[in-house]
Amino acid sequence: MILADSGFWVALVSRDDKHHGQALRVVQAHAGETLITTWPVLAEASHLIGRGSVDLQIKFVRDVRAGACVVHPLPSEALDRMAALMQKYRDQPMDFADASMVVLAEELGEGRVLSTDEDDFRTYCWRKNKPFENLMLQR
């Protein structure tokens, strides 16, 4: 299982994104592994994709519905942890979607992530001191 962040989704579906080729290569290299994400990440990705093309945004939503990834439902109690993380990383700053990814990593015990954010997932830790492994940055 690999965690998938907003920037990855945008890069994967947007051919004009500078990370598109890398997103395709990473998906091919990890074929057969399940991609997992959260609703906040999908909302952010859909918004960003929609800026370029509403048709692409609709296709993205349909691809998610067809099983492109698993959407992990976070319990309402996760909001407290997300707020604490956003406070901790306020100088970064950490947004709502990124906070949901850290909570997801903690819940699943998985730190492999696909993200185009080079700094964010180098800075964030899950379970207090575990670093993320951003597969998008490996060449």
C-alpha cells in the first residue's frame, strides 16, 4: 500500500504537469500495489485538476470511483490529531490534506508516499519520529 498525495494525482492525470512523466514511471514501477488516499487529498487534487480542465476533473472523479485508489475514511476523532499536526508544522505550513496524509500513515503504519512536494514530506514525520519515503523523489 502506498499513500498518494494531491500533487501526485495532479501530475498523473495532467499531461502538461512537469512531474507527469515521473508519476507514470512510479506507477509502472509499483504496479500491483494499492494506492490509498483521503477525502481531503481528493478534494484538493480535484480542485487543482479542475483549474486546467473540467473534463479532466470529471474523468479523475470517475477513475477514483472505478478503483484507481482506495479512499481511507478518517474518523472524526482524527480532526484533533490533524489540528495538532497543523499547529506543530505551522511554519511549513501544513495544510488540511497533508495533515490527513500524516494521520493516514500513522493509522496504517505506512510511510511510503507519492508526492510532488519535495520539502513537505521531507519535513513531516509520522508516529512522532518516522520519516516519510517519497517514492516520487527517487530516480
